[in-house]
Amino acid sequence: MRISRKMEHIHHALSLRPQGRNGLSDVRLVPNALPDISLSSVSLATRIGELNLSSPILINAMTGGAQETEAINGQLAVAARETGLAMAVGSQMSAIKDKSMRASYQVVRKMNPDGIVIANLGAEATLEQALEAVDMISADALQIHLNVMQELLMPEGERDFQGTVERISRIAEAAGVPVIVKEVGFGIAGEAAARLKAAGIQALDVGGSGGTSFAAIENARRSRPLQALNQWGCSTAVALLECAPVYGNGGMIASGGLRNGLEVVKSLALGASAAGMAGLFLRLLQQSGLEGLIRGITEIKEETLLVMSALGAGTVQELWNCPVVILGETVEWCRARGLE
Ligand code: FNR
């Protein structure tokens, strides 16, 4: 059951179109005709909590846990190595339950021995399982994913969400590596961000809607789809604006439907320190192979550098002070929530 689910997720993620809007078309960067900077001095280096990265772009958690996923993870890891990106693996619970699945995750470390590799588990994980996941791939950090609507839509999914913050907090205290709490595409709002911050969580990936939708993916797997729920969640732009007051000072990652370097820079200008992409990289790999993926990532990095230069921002931190204009539905949301 578990094994075929991994491949079903990949199949549906590739065949379903991104759902809704990521909200970043409502975010406009104010041009700077006098940037007073040289392109060669612009640095992509960034820091998420205690984790130093040479690029703000990361390959977000996707897969592992089935025989067929080993080749995908291996290719993603080579692309990460060749472009200097950090990479997260998919949920490792299947390999904790079945040791024969470990190779499909460990290939990522094997292909990229010196890179930044991030472990991944769901919020149901115990501290012992978290330590095992980190150890399995000699991870530099651990992502704990939140995916309530996905679990609810999965017939075999979790039904009891009590005690999540306490469990994550215990893991963060003892994991020995930085812990990043992430959504998978439904978005994190300010109230949840504040609870996680108070519980000692250093870094948050807002995981907003507008890209891969796990509601649509689970509906495609259900015998009785509940299609109205495909739109569940808040956009990536909204999630960034919701979480920035709590995590905007060095602990926030943007993700959910990001498509290019311009959207990466918009996310960083809203206060993020890094930007994750999953579905886009999977699609590039499927359509254009490893070389196409590497080319795509290189283009996104170049776009990011060019936009930073055009804004006169030499570092990710300088982007936080660049003026942005928020329009449309996104500014209406901010007004209604008192986020101005
Ligand atoms: C995912 N994602 C994911 N996230 C996670 O924390 N653990 C996981 O095991 C998975 N598995 C997974 C499989 C596949 C096939 C995809 C495409 C994605 C979610 C992913 O990390 C990300 O949060 C969302 O996909 C939203 O980003 P994009 O795809 O819109 O860039």
C-alpha cells in the first residue's frame, strides 16, 4: 500500500495542473533605476536559522520509499550537487518501518556527499524516529511536515492531530540538527506560526497553495473525490505575509507553486531567507532529463541574481528592505487580517 502510494503521488503530481494561484502576481517589486551595485558583487548566500546555504533555492521534499524512487532521488541529488542547492528527501517513515527502503533515501547522500541534505518526517514522528531519519542520510537538518487536509482526504490517513506542537518541540530540542517545520501546500497562518515559535521552532517553510495540491492528488486517488477541497489553504504570498511578523527575521522559507527567479526574489523580498521548489523540478526532470533539470535550475539562479542586481540588493538580507507593492486579493487579505 505504502509503496504504490509513493509512485501514485509522483504520477498525479506530474499529471495534475498546479491548483489556484500562488498570489505572487499580486506582489510587485519597485524598480530601482539607480541600483549602485555590480552584478559580480551580488551574493546568493543565505542562512535559515543555523543552517548556512550557498543559494536560497532548495529542492523541496518529494520522494523515497519505493524501489522506483531511488533513481529519481539519485538524479535530484546530482542536480543539487551540480548547482549547489540544498535538497530535502521525501518522508522517511517508510524506511523507518521497512529497512529495505533505506537505499532509496541514502542515494541522496551517496550522490552528494558534501552537500546540504535535509531529512523529512511527518508530525506524527517520535523523537527516536526523528533521530533515525537524520542518521539514515547524515542529514544537516530535519523537516517535519504538516499536512492535515491531505491526511483527512487519505482514507488511510491520520485522524488525530492532538499534541503536534509538543511532539515537534521535543524533537527540535534533541534532534542535534536544525528543525524546519513545513506545510506541503496548504499554507501556514500567523496563529500557527506564533505557536511554533513559542515552542522553540527556529525555521518555518510556509508551504502555501498555488502549486502542487495534495488535496487534488488525494482526490485523484479517492473513489469518492471531494473536489471542493482542492482549493483549501492560503496562497504562498498570503502565507509569507502571515508568517513574516513571526519568522521573517531569518527563519522563513517560501514554497508552494514557485516557478522562476522573479518569484524567488518576490518571496525573499517578503522576508523569506530561502525558497523551495518541488513540483517544478520533478516536471523538469521528467520532461527534459537530468541535463534539462540542471539547465532549469541554473536559469532560475541566474534570474534571481539579475533581479537582485536590478533592485540594488547585494544580499538576501538587503532584499528584505526593498520596497514591494501588494495588490488585489492579497492586499485585501492583509487588510482583513490587520497585517499592514
Ligand atoms: C511532495 N511534498 C512532500 N513534502 C513533504 O514534506 N514530505 C513528502 O514526503 C512530500 N512528498 C511529495 C511528493 C511529491 C511527488 C511532491 C510533488 C511533493 C511536498 C513538497 O515538498 C512541497 O511542499 C509541495 O509540493 C509544494 O511545492 P511545489 O510543488 O508547489 O513547488
